Amino acid sequence: ETPDCTAAGPDVWSAYALIAGVDPDALEGTQFLIDPDGWLRQRVRPADAVSWARSGGLAAAMVFADAHRLAPRPPDHRH
């Protein structure tokens, strides 16, 4: 399946770092959970990633996001 939105280029890393609230040099290992409608639902810093995965945090966040949908994108939405 082809994603609806892809981004490439040097500014993408900086944009994700801004969203994560970290310097671009500290972004590596940060995880983002983006729901099927394109909403950012969770951000996990590298230091929390292992415990988040082991404690079922990722699965719980996915179930929560699915059960509590935000406004969906319009069908003609373009990034």
C-alpha cells in the first residue's frame, strides 16, 4: 500500500525534531504514533521506548487512538 503522504528532504528531520521538542541532533530513536487519519497521537523519546513497548504502552495507545478517533481528513485532503 502506498502512503497518502510522504515527505523527504533535509527539512523533514528538523520538523520532526520541532514536534518532539528536541534538538535535531537528539531526534534519533524518537518514535511517533500517527493514526490512519494522519494525526500525531503519541511521541516517545528513546529513553522511554523500551519500557513503553514492554509495558504494552504501544498497544494501548493504538487501541485508544482507534477507539477515540479525531476528526478524519476530508477525502480530497493533500499535504
